[in-house]
Amino acid sequence: MSHKALPATGELLAARIAEQAEVLAGLEPAVRADEPDAVHQMRVACRRLRSALRAYGPPLAAPERELKWLGSVLGGARDCEVLGALLTERARELPPECEPEELAARITEWSHERYVRAWPQVLEGLDSPRYRALLATLRELAADPPSGKGLPPLRKLIRRAQRRTAARIKAARRAAPGVETDRELHEARKAAKWARYLGETAGRPARRFTARMKALQEVLGTHQDAVVAREALYELGRAGGHGFGYGVLYGEQLAVAERAREQLPEVWRRAKKPPRFR
């Protein structure tokens, strides 16, 4: 079957930058109001913009770094939110001998305390001249996008991102079990996410590739969530009280991570297929 011709790389990237710059700026009121999922959506917009800017290389390295900064500013609050929701839900499903309601209440309290400490950083970031300068830069890029002259075809960039993901998966397979494997799988997740976002930029012709990379990213994300959850449960357990319940939750997260690793070969078998643009 013949491949569908993609528009010029610069044209696709410029459209992506304009689209996501508008999304990011439009989310600010919702983020400031702490509306559900708003911080997450702004972080996603940051990542999508970074994937497009990175394709241009050094000329757009500065705004790409600023988007990374903004993502880190948002990250503390969002990570507390996700982790707290995950552990609270799992705690409530434990058997009576684990005191599920008391355990869930303690986890909710712990998560809220962390969120309250992280939230001012979000507002400080959005109030900063650095953030305003970033928005101005994104508006300029959207209004007057950089020339795509000299950029490789987007299909080539996508294949390059796929190869980078393959290298990370290979490194994870070779890594020593435990912390080293966890670290490499986290890097593989980030690489898969980058490949997915480039696929999104190509649009419908790359939809199958994008879907396969999204599936890979989700399995790796489940694994990383379990790693982070175990670290939090260890911290909570050391603080005293509900040790048995925390131990049961810790064991559950070990099992979640193991299942994700078991699913990985099949998901990667599909994701590593050569992309076909139709």
C-alpha cells in the first residue's frame, strides 16, 4: 500500500505550535482556579509544544527549556494529586483488617499536606515575568513561525524517535533488576511519549503509530506510577501507624509493576513496527 504524502515538516510543526500555544494560554484561568485536571492539561500542552520545538533543534532550544521549566513548576502539585488519588482508592478497597477507611483518611491527609505545600509554586510560576515572557515568545512563534527549510521530513523524525525508544527499551532489558531497571523504563516512557507527540503532529496519516506509542506509554506509565507509589508508601510506613495496611499496599504496587513488565514485550512488539503513513 502506498504511503500518504505528508505536508512539509515546517508546516506541520508550525500548526502544532500555534494550536498548543493557544491551548496553554487558554488553560491559565482554569489552572489558577485549581479546576480538576487543569494542571495536567497544561503540562500536556507543555510537552506537546516541547516536542515540536525540539524538532527545530538549537534555534528553538531556549523556549523549549522554558517549557520544561514550566512543566516542572506544575509537576509538584500534579504529582501529589495523582499519587494521592491512586493510593486513596486502593486503600479503600483493602480488607477490614487493614482498617481501610482510616488508612485512606491518613493518605488523603498526607497527600493534601503535600499539595498545599506545592500549590504556591504553581501560582508563583504563573505570576512570574519568566512565564509572561514565555507566553510572549509562543505568541511570536505562532504568528511568525520559523522556516522549516532544512528540516528532515516528519516521517524521518518520527522514525528517529521510535529508534530512540527502542534504545531505551533495550537498555531497560539489560539493566540490573530493581532501581536501575526502574530508571531505564522511566526513560523509555519519556521517549515513547515524545514519539507519540510527533505522531500526533503528523495527524491522521500516523494515527496507528500514535495509538501504538500511546499504548506503550500507558504501560510504562503504570509501571512508573507503581514505583513512585512504593516510595511514598515506604515514607508513610516509616512515619508510624497503619504499618500493616501500608505493607499490603506496597505489595500490591510490586505486583502492579511486575504485571506492567510482563505486558511490555507484547506492547513493544506492536509499537516497534515500522510506521506506515496512510
